[in-house]
Amino acid sequence: MSPLRSVFEPGTTRWAMRRAQWIALGLTEEDFERPKVAIVNSSSGLASCFSHLDGLVGPLKEEIRAAGGVAFEVRTAAPSDATTSAGAAGQYILPARDLIASDIEVAVEGALLDGMVCLASCDKTTPAHLMAAGRLDIPTIVIGCGYQPSGVYRGEPVDFEDIFLYAGHVNAGRMTAEELAEMASCAVTGPGVCAGMGTANTMHLAAEALGMALPGSTPVLAGGPTMWETVRRAGRRIVEMIAEDLRPRQVMTPGAFRNAVAAVLAVAGSVNALKHLQAVAVEAGRAPDGPDGVDVYRLFEELAPRVPILAGVKPNGPRTSAEFEAAGGTRALLRQLRGVPGLLDLDARTVAGTTLADETADPAAVRDPEVIRPASDPLARHPGIVLLRGSLAPDGAIVKRTVADDAPHRFRGPAKVYRERERGLAGIRAGEVKPGQVVVLTGLGPRGAPGMGFTSAFVFAIDGAGLSGEVAVVTDGQLSGLVNKGISVAEVAPEGAAGGPLGLVRDGDVISIDVEARTLELEVDPGELARRRAEFTPAAPPTGCGWLSVYARTVSPHGRGVTLGG
């Protein structure tokens, strides 16, 4: 075993202060010489996403102690799209990711602990934990703590995604508030993340494909037998990893990111995975412009034509996460992706101490090839995530496609521009949005919102008004990983508030979208655009000590994962 950084020289001030504190906590003389492991618990009583995590800490501590280590629980913020999005029009959601990563740094690096086991749940916790792992580069295992069981509404299955969708129908008068309340009361029947292939399950899957979650551990039912077995395995394995000095930057190689991108594409996962994986790469010392750098956005562009959709989990297809888990989950998906020659880096390491080749060698990993299809017989051959570029999005924009979404996806029409989400929602209610329009929602990027405005409610309101397919939506804000309604183009970069072309669009300007050609064009004379740009005044950076103000002044663009540091 390499020397433990948590063991201090006897007689020093640091040694004496730590000894006084930890003896008061019940540590023994032997404990001071053991590996010290942080259990990072992003828990909260505000949402059912996290309500089971506290119960995992005790058993995990026992496993770490039985393996020869000492565990300390460390708590962080725990944002949930369901609750934390209420304030500031949802602007706290994305910035919470970076807050969690810094929170972990303060606790774990400040105390010089030797390793981490991270209990990941809702959307932003998994990327935050991976970012912290890359930043600190100490032995780390991420546990995806499971999806929630869903319920039945008037004889039909219902889940949390349906609540998102039908709230838009209430806004349009197509469903009553009482009916929505009845549906909401039975949509979630236990703890865990949204049941569909939204951002949370996508990032759990990506963590395993990246090698940072134990093989075979995602996705799992929260509180199910596989989740508990993963807790036991992780408690034992993290102590071994500390002895082996197996660190995240040895695991999160360029090939590992390639594997994660391929896995996300193969399930048509959440569009939020792009900026999250890019942020992880930056934190792991693999910024796109550095040596051995990783450009996640370019990886998605490169691999999209090669990676078919192999599994259609709701809302991308008819299957449930439970069916996907029973069919073999992420390990089975990676096994099937071996059927695409040269796609995966099979030498990539995992936190189990194995390689991806080891973990996907057995064909029996695929327990149901109808749910997780072979690459030679996929559910669909079109890419599940498409990056567009053009005069309206020089640095890219993202479109999500489902298994059944095989239409040509071309749209051209006059712009209807809104610069605030609430103003846009009011415009939909007032009938301002007409068929044939390209509805632009701008000023909602990382700096403009700040924190990327939560625009899913806008897309669902359009669906509720019966306009899905009749209009297109283009925004520099972010969409929920569960959104699949009509042509919705999100995360346009550069963002409008920073002087990107989207901020120069005016009502009536013609916008053309061609998903097959991967283009997003603003059909305005270049001279006119230059005149508008000369007149454009970016919003002044916010002042003050509030978290959103600090975030807006320091956040980087999409190409660096909207991480902090400008």
C-alpha cells in the first residue's frame, strides 16, 4: 500500500488537532492508521429522489470497516428538477452541479481523506461527483442509487415524466388541475430518480460506461437487490483501490469518454449528457484544448452516424427501466456495442480493477436481446442525439431523437422571439404562437439566465396547446432529459446573452432547421446582422455575493462543459 495521505506525523499540530476531534468521535488508535474514506451523501428531504440515501450510509460504513477502512459521511447540496427548479425560474439547477463538486473538494481535500464512495441520485449529482473525482484524483467509486417505482392512474401506467407533460396540458386548458393532482398523487410510489431514460439514468449509465461505477451496477431499482449488492461491493472495493492507488484519471481516459458517448447514443440518452461529460473531462485534466484532451461535442458528432439505437427506454421507446435492467443493463448494452468494429476502447479500465474487455466478454451478459438489441439488428439506425451547426449556432446546438423519430425533420419559418420564459408561456396562452413559426427563446444560456433557464415547461406548453409538430422551438436554454416533443433545438451556442447570433434574431426572421444535414441557419443578410451586432449590448455581469451572481461571472461556455473558471 502506498503511504496514506490521511496519516500525519505524530506530534505535529495537524496530528494533534485531528486526534482530538476523532477520538471524540469514537475512533481507536488503529483507526488512525487505516484508509479514510468519504461517503459523499448528496441527500435531501426535499425530494423523493434522495429520500433513501441516508439508509445506505450505515451499511456502507460497515463494509468499509470490515475491509479495513474508516468511513466519514460528507453531505452536499442535493438539487432536484422537481423541487429546486421552483425558485429563479429553475436557474439553480445546473449551477448546483458545480457547487456540489466544490463542496466535495472543501470537505474531502480539506481533510486529506484517501478515497470516496459517492451516492449519486438525481440529475446533477452524478456529474458533480464525477467532476470532483476528476479534480481531486483520489480513488473513487460512484454508486447510481436507483430509479423510482412508478404508479397507475385510472388503470394506465403513469410516471414522473407524465406529470411534466400534462402540466402543459393544464396550461392550455386541455386538462383540469384536479385531474393533474390526481395523476401526480400516484405517479411516484417510492424513492429514486425519474424512471425514464432522462438525465439521471443516462448519467448513471454513462458513469458505468466511463468505468467509474462498478460493472453491472446501472440502472437499478432504488432499494432493489442489485443496489444493495452494489453498496456492499463498493464498500469492499474502495479500500482495495486505495491500496492499489487506482485513481480516476487512470480510469477516465480518452477511450473511456468514447465508450461513455457511445453508450449514451445507443439509448438516445439525455442531451444534458454532453455538457456533463465535457465538464467531467475538463475536471479530469482533459480539456479539449489540452494534451490528451477530450472534446465530447466532437465525439458525439463523430460517433452519431456509427452508433445505432439499441434500446428504447421511455420516453425514447416502449420499454421501462425495469425491463432494461432485467435485460442486462449497461453491461449488456456495452456487450452489444462490441458488434460495431473499432467503436469501443476495450482496454479502458474500470473501478473494479478490470478492463471493459473483461466485463463484456461473456455473451450471456445480454439477457434479453429484444430489449437490448444487437448492433446488427438495432431498433433504429438514425442517431438519437444530433448536433447542428450553422449561422445561428456556430458552436453547436442539440436535437434529441427517439426510436420512432425517423422523419426527415426539416423546418423553415418565421421567428417568434421571446426573451423570458414566463413571457413565452404567456404568449402561448394568448395565442401569439402560430403554426409554421420557429419559436425562439433566448437569453437563457449559462451566463444569460444565469445557469441555463429550464425551458421544458415551455416545450410542454406548446404540446398542450396542440402545436407540437406545427412549430419548432430553438433556445439557448436547457431541456429536461425527458423532453421529446416536436422539433426542439436546445443549448444553442454561443448563447444569445453573450452576443451569439440567437440574441440577434427578431420577429419575422426566417430560420431553417435541417436535422439530416445537421444545420441551423438564420436567413438574414450578413450586413443586417453586422448592424444588429454593432448595436447589441451584452447584459452587464451581475454583482453581489449570491451563488447565481458568482456563477454568471465565472462560468465557461459549452465547449468547456459550462464549468467555472470562465
